Amino acid sequence: MNHKLARLISLLAFLVTTSVVIAAESESPRQVLFKNVNIFNGTENKIYENHQVLVEGNLIKEISSGEIEPNTGATVVDGGGAHGGASFGLT
């Protein structure tokens, strides 16, 4: 498997896993906003650079190239330009 693709796969797995752990600590779904991440879209075979991903509970609620406003108290993580895609983790 292409090293870059493996790195992309790792990011979203990390994003969702981290969100699930954080959400499990509270009664209502917690939000985690990942900023400055590159998203691999396997359907279109494209990479979308410098995006934001908002995860609520264990669901990806929004992906945007612009600013996403999370709820008050949301955890914000700077992805530092890491790559990811569905079922990927942060690499």
C-alpha cells in the first residue's frame, strides 16, 4: 500500500477514535474540532488540503475548508497538516 495512502487512512480513524473517547466522558455528545488537516476522499480519489473536521460523539458532523464554529467547551486539535480519510488515523 502506498505510504501516503496509509497515512491518510490513519488520520480519520484517529479523529473518530479520539472523539469517541472524549464523548464517552460526558453525558451529551462532545464535539472535537480538528483544524489544519488534509482529507483523503477515496470516492473521488482526491486530497482536500487545510480542512477542518468537526466530530460530535462518534460521528463526523461537518468537513469544511472554511472556519467551523464548534459548541462552547468543544475540544480543538491542530492537526498540523496531517493527512486522513475514512477509517484513517492521524499521521
